[in-house]
Amino acid sequence: MPPVDKTRDRDKRVPDVTVARLSVYARLLATLQSEGWETVSSAMMADRTPYAAAQIRRDLAWFGQLGTRGKGYDIRGLRETLDGILGVDAVRRVALVGVGNLGSALLGYTGFRTRNFRIVAAFDTDMRKVGRTSPDGVRVHSMGELPAVVAEERVEIAILAVPVPAAQSALDAVVDAGIRGVLNFAPTHLQPPPEVRVSTVDLAIEMEGLSYYLGRNAQQG
């Protein structure tokens, strides 16, 4: 499979929803590879994802001719290509801000490593937690140490697992330290500068969505 120009997708302004689906495809390809498959068709991918075969082909077509008509896609090559496009073909170094219940759970989550994300430092305002080290060897630092540690550890992404009142100041701190990608678990709207990308995961909203559909199904039943 020919190499892909990783800058091309940025220039063409690939829709965010397409980028999200690429992650689903990459995860499926990893599963298929572990099962011993060598090639896959868009129809087979459609059978194992929520997306139609035509949608999958359109998404992949943003990045050139990645498959062969009548043969489908080479799984190893396509997986490597998608990992390159998603930027997970190399380790991404991550800082965790907030080591409460949620932060501690995220610190122990092994799924990040399977996609080349490494939490290399943690931060908290609670001095009783500062100085501790996780079972994986991640040290908890004070927030005052954040700029120096981010520079030393070459951190690119921050995870915010802090209470709502502290979320904006935590964002400001990681931005001032030079981080440009933030995953926010605080259920609030944050105001980053234009050059910083923030993705917010609001667990309560997701649960409310499930609750809505459960109630709707009960009414229809």
C-alpha cells in the first residue's frame, strides 16, 4: 500500500465524524488481524460496525485509493495507514490532571497503552497525594510543577479529571504549559484558545440519553 501524506487530511478538512469513524475501523482491523484475517471488504467491515459499506468506502476515500476493487483492503497495510493518519503510530505522551476517584481509575486504565497513549505524569492540588507513585510508576506532582514536568516529559495531551469549579483553571494551566490537546471529563463547557483542541466526555449526558430511550421503549411497550 503506498504511503499516505499525513498532511493531506488536514488540508482537506476531513469532517470530525469521519475521524471518529476511523478509530472504529482501526480497532476493528486490529481485531480482524488477531483473528488471522489478511484482507477485508467494506461489506465485512459493515457487518461488524454500525456503518454501511458505502459510508466506509467514502470515509477511506478521503485518504486516497487504499483498497483494490474486487479484493478489498489489506488489513495490515490499512491498519498501519489509519494509525499513521490518526497519529498513533508513535507514542503520545499524556498528563493526567486530577487524581480523585475518576482520575485514579483512568491512571490504572490499560486501554490507553493499546493505542499508544502513555500517561507519564499526574498532577493534583491535594498535597496529601503529591509525591505518590502509581503501580505503573506514574508520579503525582503538584500543579506548580506542571510547566517543568510537561516540558521534561514532552507531554502532548492532557486529561482533565477535576471538579467543575476547577476545570477552566486546570485547562488554562495545561495550555500555558504548552499542551494543545485536552480530553476533559468535567461536565462543563470550557473556553480554550483557538489553537487548542478540547474534547469533552460528559458521562451524565450519556447516561441520560440511555435513560431517555429506556423510558421511550417502556412507553411504547
